[in-house]
Amino acid sequence: MPVAGGLDMPVCSLSETALLPYVCLGAVLSFLCAVGIGANDLAANFAMVVGSGSLSLNSAIKYCAFFEVLGAALMGGKVTATITSGIFDDSLIQGNASLAIAGMTAASFAA
């Protein structure tokens, strides 16, 4: 049995064309998960501001959308750096992109 990175791990040998549906599915699931997490974070602030009459519903939606995108753009790189250096050891899948894609798709399904 082939090994990855000198460790006793099976190697996923799917071709790039076979992996494309998994990449697309993982991207869609990750996007939906991010939207759900963002909506949950904004719900408390949204309810308080609109409920008190400080902002109209349309204004609150515009402000929330702007700052959500701004936060993702400014802090997304730090989240990625944390995941690649502090949570997941990428040396386990180095040189085996198909195994990485399969693992990330599985993680998206789990979330």
C-alpha cells in the first residue's frame, strides 16, 4: 500500500477531474456554513438596534452586510493562518492534494 509523507497512511489516488465535484461541493458547503455563522453572530445586534428603533430594518441590513464582508476580508487571512499552523498539521498530507480535498470536503459535511 502506498504511503503519504513517509507515514503509514493510505494515499488517495483520484484524478483532478474526479475531484472537481468534491471541491465545488466543499466550497458551497463552506460558504453556507460561513453565512449561517455570520447570521447567528449578527442576530443579537440586529434585533437590539432595530427593536429599539435606532436604525430602520433596511439600514441595519446594509450596515451588517458591509461590516460582515469587511471583517471577512480583513480577518480571513488570520483565520487561515491559525488553521494551517495551529489546528491542523499539513505535513500529514503534503504532496497528496486529493487526500487534502477529500478531508476538507468531509470536514465541511461534518460542520
